[in-house]
Amino acid sequence: MSVKIFDTPEVQDFLKTVSGFDQSGGNERAKQIMHRLLSDLYRLVDDYDVTPEEFWSSVSVLNALGEGTQFGLLAPGLGFDHYLDMRMDAEDKQRGLSGGTPRTIEGPLYVAGAPEAEGFARMDDGTDSGAEVMWLTGQVRDVDGQPVTGAKVEIWHADSKGGYSFFDPSQSEYNLRRTIITDSQGRYTARSIIPSGYGVPEGCATDQVLKLLGRHGQRPAHIHYFISAPGHKHLTTQINLAGDPYTFDDFAFATREELVIEGRRIEDPAEADKRGLEGPFTEVVFDVELARTDAPELQHRHKRPRALESEEAESQQASQAKV
Ligand SMILES: [Fe+2]
């Protein structure tokens, strides 16, 4: 039986009470947002005639997501991370700050405090023996094409099995995580390994939600970046390696056309030798263009819980999350 009670004065008054409108304490913005959120959900219950069974099974899914610290994994799957990017793109446009390499989602797996190097770093610990060697390099430039010397390039990516150090305890500390400061030509170079794409764990709460939507939870092979330099807009981005079956079908919606990079397999021993490598390798070139800004708040990454960056982050680490 379908009933419609949302618009009755009784329900509307009830929503105000539930949201603390008649209380002097609390936080005004929280009250307003909670009121709006609850109103939308109450209306949804009315409109879709949600049964008590359906409601309580949703509560079970939320509990399972929380227990597995998976909200940070489901959020990009439901497009929230990309939506926030779209809003920041629109804000940049409004400020006249367009141009530069596009941003894309951070994901929850950054770990603060990676070793820092000038110009070049080796990122892998040498234990991923079956992995293809990756020579990752590029130049950081401003919008006029001038090299940006001393830019901070933070890079992190998964291993050949799709796992990230810190979250995957089998890997060594800071494996596949480095900060490289660009040289006098604005260049950074890393020796690493080609990462693998990966999927959300089979059967986990995130997987269950995606399956309800008829969707998969796979990501293509990708490499995360933070790039910053004084006087320039901080850039959070990722590159997706071309040729992965999920390059243009990423469950986290991080792929952007300009950020798809084709690796080049190099088998010439002379080229390997030049780089101090012993066999064939894949070179990945990612040049970065930073937009200029004088606004200090735009020169740094925005705040959010991050591993080893704040105490708050410690309680939010997503041990299973892979984004
Ligand atoms: Fe990732």
C-alpha cells in the first residue's frame, strides 16, 4: 500500500525537530545540511514506497561499509570524487584559472612522508621480480612553456598485483612512493615498475553496491601525482596507461582523455644502458603544465584525512580500499 505523508505539517515539523532547529546548541550549517539530507531521504521513502525490510537492509550495507572502512572506496564508485573535481574545475574557470594539466581524483591511498630526492628516484624496492621496469619521466612547465625548477612531484602507484605499500603490509615501507624535486630543466625521472590495474575486493560491501547497479569495480593501471610549486596552482592528478581494458571504463571515473599515456616499450640495449637498466623496459612520459596563481590557498592540496598526515587520518585508513 502506498501512502504519501511527506508534505504533511506533522512530518515537516518532525524534520525540524530531528534536525535540532529548536535547539540553541550544535552547528548551524550541520543542522541545515542534515535537514536537507533527511528531507530528501524521507521524500524518497515516500516516493518509492520503501519498505521497512529495504530500509534495514540499507542500514546493514552502511554498517558493512563502515566496518570495512570502505566509504572512501565507494565514494569514487558513486562519482563523488569526480563530481567534486567537476565543481573545482568550474570554480577555476570562474576565477579565470583555466589551463594547465587537468586534475583528477586523489583516491584514499596517499601516504605522507615518502622519501624525497632531487631530479631522480628509484621507487621500487626490487622485489617485484616479474614486473616490467618503468622509466617514468617528464617536465613540469608553466602555462608559457617555461620549465618550473624545484617543483615538488609526489608519485605513488600500485605494484604488479594492484596493491599499495602501507595498505598492503607485504610491501616494504614507502615502496612505489617517492617525492622528486624537479631539476634545473624542470624535469623529474623515476625508475619504477609498471603498476597493475585492480578491482574492489570480490564480495565486499562496495562490490555488493556496484553489483546492484550492474556495474564492475575495476580500475585501469594508473599512477597518482601531486605536483606543487610556489606561485602555481597545486595539481592532484593521475595518469592512466593506455591499452588497459579499463582505461576508458574506470569504476572510479578518474580517466580524462588528456591523462591517458601510452607507454613505449624499448628493447634497444643501448637505450637501457643509458639509463642504467639491464633489459627491455617501458618508458612513460608525462609532462605537466601548472597554472599560475598568487592565492596561497590554491598552492596547497586541500585538507582531507590522509595516512600519516594527521591523527584523524589514522582512524580512517582504508585497509582494503584500492583507489
Ligand atoms: Fe590508485
